[in-house]
Amino acid sequence: MIIVCKPNATKAEIEQVIERIESLGLKPHVSEGVERTIIGAIGDEAPLRVQPLELMTGVDKVLPIMKPYKLVSRDFKKENTVIGVGGAEIGGKRLAVMAGPCAVENQASLLRIAREVKEAGAAFLRGGAFKPRTSPYSFQGLGKEGLEFMREAKKETGLQLVTELMDPRELDLVVEYTDVIQIGARNMQNFKLLQEVGSVGKPVLLKRGMAANIKDLLLSAEYVVSGGNSEVIFCERGIRTFETYTRNTLDLAAVPIIKKESHLPVIVDPSHGVGLWDLVPPMAMAAVAAGADGLMIEVHTSPEEAFSDGAQSLKPGRFASMMKDLEKIAAVLGRSI
Ligand code: PEP
Ligand code: MN
């Protein structure tokens, strides 16, 4: 249910509505718009039929949300959500570019990459300290040491950090270091993990599962937002199809679809989407043209020596020239990079 307050509703009147919603056993989620306040009431709606909220002063109208996802839907909030991260933004006019190695490998290499991506215009440094690897024998990440290296790189470059959380037992540790918590494709439907990040005050970058449809993705975000954390960023990173040329099939239609269905920002990760470095720049262009709010790009100074995902990693020079090209596409769309 969405409760639309009157434009001139007072704070006290809105407070009364919130109290009524709580007393009926529902959970209120308040969204303060430019003109008016909207309250989402989530839970068993039966008591609302007995005590209609329309009768309260301060309430303009009460509308059902027909979609299975409620708080993340455009029905709940018409305006785009812009998420502030340090001095950067996700969902605003400037595209949010998150770049860096697949995995944090050592301090010197991370710092070198961080300097390069910063110089080329990225505002975020990505890098995995906890890596979800298909084989238990592959490099699993440096763990806490990797997070320390990320922190050092931030200190020097001012880049905001994005790193993956795989295990609820590492929640406090990851939250202490990172600015954006990444939930990987393999964990998109790890509902316990989603509930855990729903209770923290850091933005969550939610990657689409490789076998998940768009509705599944939206419902996974609903887990986080209904837990109290309204800062979720969607990430299209390709899905499994019968095509074998590319690592995954990058579903760029997901971008305008998610923008239509949800007020939350959407970014695209063409690196995992295609798995081949030379296809990354054209797909990054296409993603921005499709309306993406940002990009996640794997960059490595020596991809041939990378511990993981070297084949899809751009060298810094190629990344920088891609950023220049993206500037032109962004400008056509009234955005910047
Ligand atoms: C990653 O970003 O390094 C990663 C493992 O991505 P995904 O979860 O999309 O496979
Ligand atoms: Mn990777």
C-alpha cells in the first residue's frame, strides 16, 4: 500500500499516519519527495481495510502497489533515486564509473591501477578481497589484507571503494572498510545475506544472478530495502545463454526495463558480461546509450599476469581512451563522466 500525504500535511499529521501504520502491525517506509511525503506500508494489509487511512487528516490517497516488488518500484517513488557516496554520486547526472582489478593482488599493483583509473576519470575503485571462485583451488582473495590495501589506495587517490561481501560473518569487517558493498551474481538470491545488508547504512551494489530474470533481481533488491537500507544499485553483468562466444550474454534491455520498473540506479558491468577485453569498450558505450547510470570495468596493468579475469581486463591506456569516447556519448544524453 502507498499512502500519499497531502502536499500541505504537517509533520505531526505525517507522524500520526506512521504511528497508525505501526499500530496495525505494518512496517512504514517513508519517502520524502519534493512536493509531498509518501509512505509505503508493508505487511498484512487486511487491518487497513477495517480502519481506512484515507480518513486521517494529512492523507490524500491510499493506493495499492500491484507489483510484487513494492519499495523498489516506480509506483512507490516516481523520481530517480540518487545515492551519494563520499563526494561521488550514483544515479545523478555524472555517470558512476567503478574500475579496478578483479581481485586485489598486492599493494603495489592495486595502487598502480588505482592511480591510473583515477587519472582517467573513475570515481570508484573496485577490487575483490573475498573472491567467489568456481574452483576451490583458484585464488580466493587476500581477505582483510586486501581490504587494508584498498583503504590505502583510497587514502592516496580519494576513490570510493567497492568490494564484495560473500559471507554474513564478514559483514562488519567489509562494512568497516568499503563505501559500497557488492553482492555478487552468485549470491543474488542468498536471502540471508540480503537481509543482513538490509540492516546496514552503506549502499549495496546488487549484481544480477547469471540465471536470474529481471523480476528475481527486483525482488532481491526488495529484501534489502524492506530491511531498512534504501540504497541499492542494480548491476547488469550478463546471464547464461546458449551463446558461447562470450562468457555471458549481456542483457542491455535490462537497463531501460529496470529504469521503467524501479527508481533505483542501474549500472552495467560489461567485463563479466562479455569476458573478452576488446568487446568491453563497445558494450560500455551501448550500456551508457541504453541509459545506464554507471559502469563497472575491470582494469589491470598486466592482464596476462592477473590472478583472475585477465582476459576481460582492460589495460589502463585502453580504459582511458574508452573514457574519452564515453564522454561524447554521455554528452548526447545530457550526462557527464
Ligand atoms: C566481480 O565483480 O569480480 C564478480 C565476481 O562478479 P560477478 O559476481 O558478476 O560474477
Ligand atoms: Mn572478475
